[in-house]
Amino acid sequence: MDDLTGKVALVTGAASGIGLATARRFAAADAALILVDRNAGRLAAAVESLGAGRHRGVTMDVTDEAAWTKLADEIDRDAGRLDILVNNAGFGVFRSIADTSLDHWRAIMAVNLDSVFLATKHLLPLLARSGSGAIVNMSSIRGIAAAANTGSYCAAKGAVRMFTKATALECAALGNGVRANSVHPGHIATPLSAGVHADPAIAARLLADIPVGRIGTPDEIADAILFLASDASKYMTGAELVIDGGSTAQ
């Protein structure tokens, strides 16, 4: 599981949080990394921390199809293959249905769902070329169990879950060796969630819903992603891995 020697891995949303933790795990396992993020400053720092000589940062909008076409061509030219794709980029702003504008809905769908489709579509030929490609898509417990005031986020993450399964079945039917699985974190301490967790009242409510009594860490999710990306999970495809401290077991 800890050996990705000779493999090329691409991680979106890689400049912070779960994406950066995943990049660190992959680098420690000896993968060559392509880190994608829209924040150029944080991305440059992330690449430098991992070893800029071997790893590459790409500043881009993951909802831009032309950017994915360009990146796929560059990977084909420079590496000739891609072994691992981690579609991690995403965000959520939680509102009631009545307070959700169409623009907000579309923004949530674009980053959380459209980017997964675009990356898969344009990078699948390279993953198939490797003979044992692995796709890991970031969903959420909200892709399995809904909650009030999370309609757009639930819809996007639920769609990621089902798109992952459809991708897995399509690749199996093609016999191209590509596996696809989804990860479903619960409440995790990331920069995006820091504001929420800093509110004592909200934090208390969250903890009350987590049987193990604590918020998860990005490293705990990164460990699961490393497992799904590695040969240790080579018989897993179309599966969903829930890491939530027991929240969805209730």
C-alpha cells in the first residue's frame, strides 16, 4: 500500500486540506505528482514542500474543459501515462432550498460534480494506457445521508457517488484495467471547515452526531485514498469507503 514507485498521480484541490494530505502520502510512497489547484500561491508552496524537482503544480479552474484538454495533452507528451486520478476539488456553502439561488446551485455542481466528469473524460485514455489505473472520487457522507440546508451539496455529492459506480462498470466492461471508487468523509478539520468548527455552538452539535466524539483529520482521509489508489485495493471497484467516526451508522 505504501509503494507507488514508478506511478504518476494527479490530485485536484491539492494545495490544502485533504488534497495536500493526500499529496504528501503519495509523495512518501514515491509517486510522481501533478498537483492541481486554482490558488497559485498555496499550490507553489505545496509543490515546494514536496520537492519541486520531481512534482509539478498546475494552476487551473477544474470546471474549464479546455484546461483539462490541454493538461491531458501535456501529460501525454511529458509522462506518456497516468496511473492515479484523485478528484478531490470541492466546496460547500450550506443554505436552505429557499435561499439557494440558481447561480449558487450551478457553482456547487460545477466544482463538485462537473470537474469529476471532465477529469475522468479527458484523462481516462491515459489511465487505461497504464493497464491498472485508479480513480478516487471525493464524495461525502452527504452523498449517502442527507441533512437539512445541504440540498445542493447533497445533490452534487450523491451524483459523484453514482457517477463513480457508473465509471467503474463502464471500465470493467471495456476491460481497460481502470478502477473507480469513492470516498465519503464525515466532519473533517480542513481550512474550508475551520470557520464552522470555530463556532462553539456548531462544534458542539457536530460532535454530538459523531459517535467517536471527535472531528476527523485530513491525514485519516488521505490514508484511505492511498489504499484505494494502491494495488492493495486491486479487487475494489465501484465501492464507497465511508470514514466518518460512525456518523452514518446511527
